Amino acid sequence: MLNKLNKALNPKEWDLVIVDQDETHYYQPGFLFLPFGIYQKEDVEKPKINFFPKNARFIVSGIEQIVPDENKVLLENGEALEYTFLIIATGTEIRPDEIEGLNGDLWHKKIFDFYTIEGALALANFFQTWEGGKLVLNIAEMPIKCPVAPLEFLFLADDYFKKRNMRDKVDITLVTPLDAAFTKPIAAHELGNFMQEKGINIVTDFSIGRVENEENKIISWDEQEVEFDLLVSVPTNMGIEAIARSNMGDELNFIPTNKHTLQSDGWENVFVIGDATNLSSSKAGSVAHFQADILFDNLLSAIDGKPLEASFDGHANCFIESGDGKGLLIDFNYETEPLPGKFPIPGVGPFSLLKESRMNHLGKMGFRWFYWNMLIKGKNLPMDPHMTMTGKYVPETEHA
Amino acid sequence: MESLTADLNTLSLDKDGHLANREDWSIDLAQQLAYTCEVGELNDRHWEVINFIRAEFENTGDTPPIRRLTKQSGVSIKELYQLFPKGPAKKMAKIAGLPKPKGCI
């Protein structure tokens, strides 16, 4: 957004200020590959300063509180900023402290996350010497960032242990609060088949209540138990605490936002993008990218006092690694669930929707280059932010 | 007066097995639905939950997530699972005559 706005706004009229608590930018889609040694730490981090326009002011500080009624942001470094317009992009973070016993004695010893750089690297280290046993992947509760990542993790784990000739020593189980492998029926069916082919077990309708560290068990609210030797956890996802301190969020600190205009429900001069919103679109990088085009148009309209006409449709587009150098691709929005077909050119591809192919895997691996060199610099990709139905079809058999 | 007890077989349901028309809902029907999904006799605590989510639905157009419910209604998650065993989110909505909560992805 900063790079887009820097080009569009007259520097004599506008001061652009960006506040970030971290000087390092992480390529978060790459965290998935760290535990399996496919990427190393240096592949996923770069200094943020490389990507910011020179005439924007970059402040490294956490946020103490936003006071939207006074158009102010109070920073942890003591500074108070006033704003004409505010874009909130504070994202989501994992909260292992929300589940009793999750970040207890076994945290980062036998229980790991892979949504932080620390967790993913600690798990990589653990895998080096692990001799096998019960690998349980548990999703604590929805919504989570990148809902396909847990499935990708399982597919990559299956492949990883096969290549190390120890797949027969590892029992892999997904334990999910959902009633299937995924939320959307057609994709859930396809992905469920995949899991079956790979011998990955699934326990559904499991809402975790606590972790028994001494007995190596996770226990649901209705007292179902699952034992583990290694627990890979996707803990509760929440917006940052500063949003709660500012009284701007819902029960998970996500900010109520207009699903089409991306203006906050509470304040006309506050816009929200990405995981920080309470929208029902996926919490995924592709969503934030598509939202950026919409938000940019609407922010310029707001500046000019015009109606906000650009409308976000919930578009998401995710590559799904399926192991063994292959991958799937899904493309969907608020209204339309992921469907099979070809993408982006109907009938041609080169990517296949909801179907495993080598090209999809190459797309995922190639995406890192686009990310560092195009997306983050605010350059446009030849891709419409709105989803299109061309090239897609609805399978004849309805899946329950 | 005709019996208020509706015949469950004649009710129109949506694809998830929840009431298709919210006007069909009644206190008697809620009790019948509770029997069919193994919740049994509804007590005051069940009714607190049902009334809460019906009011929330009126205000927001959606069944509240369990987190909001427990935060605002004073019923703990533990108790919710005792009241509506095995999947309280869906069962509460079904008994309250509301659609299945929208899943976030």
C-alpha cells in the first residue's frame, strides 16, 4: 500500500508514515518449508527498509493504542501520531496461551507451531533426530491464517518421511474442529481423498480443551483424547492485543470491516486490510494482495470525497503443496467455493485447479521470486483482483 | 385448539437439516428438536443459551461463534459441552431454529 500510495499522492500535500514493530520482513508462506529443510532461514527474511519508498517515514515501534475518535496512534516508544487516514494491517498472531497446557513444559520440545519463524526452525531441528511415532497435527479453532497450510504440512511430512525411509515408523493424524479436512465441500472431498491415499488419518469435530503434558495427550471439551509423540499445533489465531486495548476489535481482536469497501465499520477514515479484518474471506496473503487494489481505489475516492465504488469479492488464490514435487491450486471468493478447471487461461492453464500437477508445484516455488521482486514493491501482476468463473466447472456429483 | 406440536416430518429443512423457515420455530418445537439431537430435556441453562443466540441472530444476522457466546453470556465452554454434547455450535443453532453457523475459511 505504501508503495502504491507513494506514487499516487502529491508529497507536498501528504506525509506517509509507516509504523512496524519489526525491522525484518518474513516471507510467511515459506515457513511451511522450514521444518523439512526445503527452505533455510535466510530464504524467508529480508530487511523491511529495502522495500519502503525513501520519502516515507519508517518508525520501528509497537503500537500502544489507537484512539480513532481523536485520529491518533500512540506508540510504544512514547510518540503520538495524528492521522488524516489510517490503514490498519496488524495481522493475526498465534496464541498458544489460549489453550490450557499448550505452551507448558513440552512447548518447542515435543509441541511445535510452524506459523512463527522460531517454531518452524525448532521443528526442523527436532525432525533431524526424531525416530518416529505418533505425529498429531491439531487445529485449535477457526479461523486460522492460511487454512490449507495444515494440509500442506501433512502432505509434505508424508513425503519427507518416505524419503527418509521411515514412513512406516510415523503415524500421521489430523485432528480438526471441522467436520472434514477443509471447510468448503468440493475441495474438502478432493483433499480428503488425498489424505486417504497417503495414509493420513483424520479425527473430526474435535475442539481442543487442554493439553496433558505429562501424559502426552490432547483432550477435547467433551473429553475425547488423542495421544501424541509429536504435536504440531495450529493454536488459536487472534488480532494483536493493541486492537483490544483500543476497543476496536471483536472477541478475537479482529476489526469489524465492510466486506466490500474495506472501510472499518466504526470510522470513515480508517481502512483495514488482510488478516486484521473480521471478514469471512481467507486469512491469506493472496487475499491481502487482492484487497490492496480495492483499498487503494477506495482510499483515493475517500480522499476526494467521492463514494467508495471499488468492491472486494473475497477473492483468494492458493497453491497447495501436495508433496513429491507436485501441487494443487484453488481459486475462490465469498460466493463461489473452490472448483476444478484451468487457471488463469480457461482450458489451457498452465495451472490446474483442484488437481495435482507438477506445474502447480513450480508455481508455488516460483511465487517466492514474484513476492520479493513484484508484490512487496507494489508492482502489478497481470491478474484481476476479482475472481472469474471462466475456466471453472461445477462437478456433477454433489458432495455432502 | 389444535396441537402446537408440529410434525417434524412435515417441516421444511435446509441442506444442513436446520429449519428452512424461522417462522416455523416454537418453544415446543425446540424441545422436540432437542430430543432428536440427543440433548434431551431442555432446562433453564439451555434456554439461556438458546435465547442468547436467537437475540444475537436478530442483531447480527448470524449465529454467534462459541467464543463470543461464552464471553458475553456467562456460560463456560465446559458447560456448553455438557449442555449440548458433541458439537454445541451446530446443535444450539439447530434447536434455536437458526441456520448452521457460517464457517470461516
